[in-house]
Amino acid sequence: MRKSTFVTLFAVMFIAVTALTAAAQSAPGGPPGPPAAKEVMANPGGPAGEFGRGAHFRPSLEALQKKLGLTDEQKKQARGLYTGFSDRTRKARTELLSLKDEKRTMLMSGKVDQQKLAQLDDQIVKLKSDVMRERLKMKRDRLAILTPDQIEKLADLKAHKAFRHKLGGMHRGERKGHFGD
């Protein structure tokens, strides 16, 4: 009796989910629901407040540019630096993803070849260091674009962020009351 009830319930749920999926795919204009739900689907990062990224407390690029008062030329140079970084590291990042995928596949298969795993790890470390070297160079170049006043504003924003992070850790019990750590 219980088995047949379970099978019936499962069949009803499957039909309902299938019908809802078909209805959602055929509905024009995106997902069903109130306009607020559609806006959230369009902006998965959450509501953009003063800092832009919802609960992550990381300023969006636009908010940071506004706070620092970047000129159009500085914005153009920053975009160029990022594009150059992206172009220079594309091959390494793609290879890094494939190596990680290969490692994950090996581990999930249950047949682990220690020598092959060590080779994969060495290649991953090399590629990560190459990408990190380029990322740090891009950050140095972006700092070179800024004026001394903008660098000072950026330092203030980073100090404020570090203070908030430390203060938040104390409230979560991570620091156990040690403010000077």
C-alpha cells in the first residue's frame, strides 16, 4: 500500500513539474511572476545599492569609479588593461579549467594514478602562478593610472572595508574579542 501511494505521488509531482516547465518555456517575456521577480532574474547579483553587489559588500566597478572620480580617459585605460590581461591569460585560464576538469574526472572515476595526479597538480600550480603574475601586473598598472588624490581615496575605502571585515568577524565570534589581531 505504501509503495503504491509513493509511486502515485511521484507520478503526480512529475506531471506537475513537467506542466509548469512547459508553461514557463512557452510564456513570452521571461519567467512568470510579479515584475520584481523578473527584475531579480535579470540582475542575479541582487539589488544594487550604494555598493552595488548586494550582500557581498564589494563595490561595483561603477560605484568605485564614481567614488574615485575617474575620468573617461582613465576608465578607457582601465578597460584596456583588463582586456589585455584577459587576452594574455586566455590560453592559460582555458588550460587551467581543462586540467581541473581532468583531475576532477580522475578523482570521480575512483581510479587515481598518483603520478598523473602529481603532474596535473604541478601544471595547475604553474598556470595559476602565471595568471596571478599577470593579474598583479594589471593591478599595478591600474594603480599607475590613478592620481595621488584618487589613490588616497582608494586607500581610505580599502581601510574602511578592512575595518568592517574585522568588525564583522568579531560579531560572528571568529575573533573571540581580540580586536588587535
